Amino acid sequence: MNNSTVSSNRGSGLYNTGSGSMTVNNSTISGNRAYQGGGINRTSGTVTLKNTIVAGNTASSGGPECYGAVSSAGYNLLGELSGCTFTPTIGDLTNVNPQLGVFVEALGYYSLQAGSPAIEAGNPAVPGSEGDACLETDQRGLARPAGTRCDIGAFEYEGAGTTPAYIVVNAGTPQYAAVGTQAIAPLQVVVIDENGDTVAGQTVTFTAPASGASAKFASTAKNTSTAVTDINGLAASSAFSANSTPGGYVIQATVAGGLGSADFQIVNGSQVKTYSADDTDRVPGTLKCTAAQPQCTGGGNPLADGAHAHAMGTYAFYWNQHGRTGLDNNNMTIISTVDYCEKDEYGDCYFYNAYWSGDQVVYGNSENYPLADDVVAHELTHAVTQYESNLFYYYQSGAINESFSDLWGEYYDQLNTLGDDSLDARWELGEDLDYGTMRDMSDPLVYGDPDKMSSGNYYESDGDSGGVHYNSGINNKAVFLMVDGGEFNGWNVAPLGWEKVIAIYYEANTNLLSSGADYSDLYYALQQACTNVIGKHGITSGDCVEVTEALDAVEMHAQPATNFNTDGAYCDGDNFINFVFTDDLESGTGNWTFANGAYKRWQLDS
């Protein structure tokens, strides 16, 4: 691994096992956290470092920088050696602060501060001369050395930047604030020069819209505020609060010189209230926080903090993806209760579940459900479905209901970069739960769910409300195929990506499906939905062909058994039908009121 920055991972930055052999040159490994070996976890095989920084990582058990035996080819800088078997050799610096700048996600590297011990401390051989020498250029492609000798790490220090060339977002977007309340975090930008060196002392102006949905900054009580970049080229706005108008908007950050702007996506939305049942069956329970307290209890009740943060995140997610104002599209208050339980016959109080009650989300006290971002978005999507297609929670309509919550929950999970987003966990539901994953959308068979209608795993009994959690696997597999593509069941589906797929499913849920829809209905609804949104989100008629192929791959139009989805008879035996009211609609729809979207459809009136 050459000229790389490894940062911000929940789990070791590098993990080496088996007979693997890794050599790391001119790289920076910092800001990672794990149970052990925050920076590097070597359980077997070999890891050799040269001209590399491993510092500023954390581990809850031991070995913040490295765990296990790590070898040196010289000229490395390690922040702390506890828990790590590392024998320093020529040029190595240990138990030393590298004085890194702030990690800039948009740029992908840490700069070095003036006076960093890593500056001109790399191998003195000519860069690029093979062996253990530094690499010829740094991560940005700039030539080494900038001084008399190359630097340790992925970044070659050239001195502080002087002339601003770019302004980029470093933190604070996207984010959500309930109307009239303070946002979660200030807005942060970094100013850099043409070579990517940070520039201090630059005045940055933050500007929110003058009217409509907007915000005011605490430092000025106006829609504008200024800040000056520090030694790391960073500038942060003062705290800001949403005004009384709901909706999404952009706050722009600019510096003098016409360099363009760094844009922050902000949403003013619903009130969010989070409660604790305090290990009882009382709901909503004791109020813990509102949207005016974005950190909720600040660590006092981590489950409440998680439920609160992900409720606000899910609101912002639906606004950013669909322009939806809240669960009911009318900014209803989002209510969550954690620490809920029910007593058994022995007086023990526990509850292993999370659910949408029709009015709020309830999280049991026996699992860390609110800390799993996909679980929270899953439950809140049940509310969205309730206010749209209102699918019955029974047999195939219930399986579709569950799958809709899975797909929006998983998209929220993959989009927000929180939790475990590794390739192995990318399509798992509940991978951040203490007891582990519940379902796998890419391969439902792993957890005993069907991946096609003819699967032997199809649940045909009446338990689980007709197998709603099991049989969701059919549509889950279809979603995976549409998003990532792949060969399955004799079909080869080209990937469409999330943006297109989520738009098609949203059209089906909000405008086409009825309450009693089964998989055959979904089969046709998704094809119609794709046709309806051609020209939006880059969707083409060719994409609709791929949608159909994914649906055919999972056999969505088939039945798991002959006459499984039968229609009920009007009457049994010799009973006669007594028609109380009839309407063939030939004279129009004057006898009816429709209020469920642009495409009228029958549904249960809840």
C-alpha cells in the first residue's frame, strides 16, 4: 500500500490475517477506532512499515496504534506502542505526536502542521530509488522531497499555503433541524491553495437564503456570518437555528477571489421527540429530548441518543431523496420511545423487538435497536407506507410492506456512512445490532429467506402474519439486482444504482399500489412506475427493461404454490348477494372522493 491515507474507520484501519503479507510505504493511518488494533490489527501474516505514520487511533481493549507484531523497514512514526510488538529500527520515531492537521474528507488526506516531527524525517535515500526509499511523489502527486529530505507519511509538507484556490466542505452537510430549533452542528469548510496546502487567515462568509426556508446564525442573529480559517485552513460557522418555514435549502460558504462556493444542504423539518419507557410498558414515557436538543442526552442514555439522531437523519434523508416533508408528508411529529419492556410471568421485564405502532416507534430494552441506522429508518418507513399505499400487514402485502422498510432502511444505511459499511455488510439488515444481522438483501438464503418465488424457503403458513419477514426476501433480492446488477436464476441484470431504483419504488408506493397488493401487483406496478419516471433521475426506457428482468429473475409474477393467492368467493353455498349500492363509474366518479395521489387507486381508509 503506497501513498494512502486510512482514516475514520470503525474497525481497524488495516487488518492482516492468514498468510497475507502487506508492505506499507509513505502512508498515514490515523483516526480509526476498533476493539483492538485501531490502526493496524495483525493476527497473522506479516505487516511491514516504511516512511509511514500510525498515530491518533484508538482501541477500547488495547493496542490503539497496532495490535500484534508489526515490522519496520525504517523511518516510521508511531504514536503509541502499548499492545503492539514493534521493534524500532533506523529512523523510527515512537510515542511521538505527528502534529497532523485535521482530516479533510473531501480531499482524503491529513496535512502536516509546521514543526511536525515527520517533516524531513523520511528515508534520506533519493525518493523513487527503490528499496526502502520514499516514493517519488506524495498522495497528491507532488514531487518529493519538498525540502532536503522527504517527509514521513502520505503528505509532503511544502510550507503553509498562501493563495486560496479552493474552498470545500469539511463537515456539517447534509443536516436536519426542526423548525425554530438549533441545528446539530456548525458548518465547517477548509481553504486550500493550488497544491492542496491549507491556507490560514482567510475570511469565510456563510450565507443562508434571505427568504423562505432558511436559518439565522447565533453570532449575528442574521442569515449571514463570517469566520477566519485557522492554522489547518479550517473555518467553522457559529451555531445556527432553523426559521419557522419548513423545507430544504442551501447555505453557501465563500471567500474573496471568486473561487465558487462550498454548499451545505440543510432541511428544516418536523418536530422530533424522544422518550424513555424506563424499563416499563408505558408509552411514550418520560421525555428525554426534542429537536431543540440534537445531542439528546449527550451520552446519558445512548439508546435515546441513537433513536433521536437517526430519526432526524431519516427525515432529512426522505426530504433530500424525495422532497418529502415528514412521515405523513405534512410534518407530523416523529415520536420514539426507548427502554420499553413487558413483564413475563416471573416479573422479568424485557422486549426483543422494535415496531411502528401507527403513531410512534417503540424500541425494546433487550437489544440496541436505536443504534442501528437501518433499523430506525426501517421502522419509520412503515409510517411512510401507512400514509401512502397503506399495505396490509398480512401475507404478501405484508411481505412487500416489510421489504419496503428494508430497502429504504438499507439505502439510508449505505448513504450516511455511519456504522459498518464494509463490503461484507453492505446489504445486511441490522449488522450493527448486538445479536447481529437479521436479513441479507443480496443473498436472502443466508438467513433462511426466499430469494425467488419457487424457493423452498418460501413461508406458506399463517405464522409471522403470513411470513411477512421471511417472504420480504423476494423483493429484497430484486432490489439488490436492480441496484448492483448481477446474474441470477438465468437472468443477467445490469446495475441501475440506488438513485434510479429508489425513485421507481417511491413512485410505486406513493401512486400505484393498493392496500391489498400482492407480489403479482408489485410486478406490474414497478414496471409502470419505471415508465412513469422516465426522464427523471436519468431513468431511460432501457432501465425499465432491467427492472423487468430483475422481477422475472425472482419470479415475482409466479405463485409459491398452485392457487396460493386465491380470490375469495362472494358468498358460500346457496346464499344470495344483496347489493346495497352499485356504481359502474360510467358516469364519472361523482359518488367517490379520492385523496391518495395523482394516480387514483383503491386502498383501506385508515
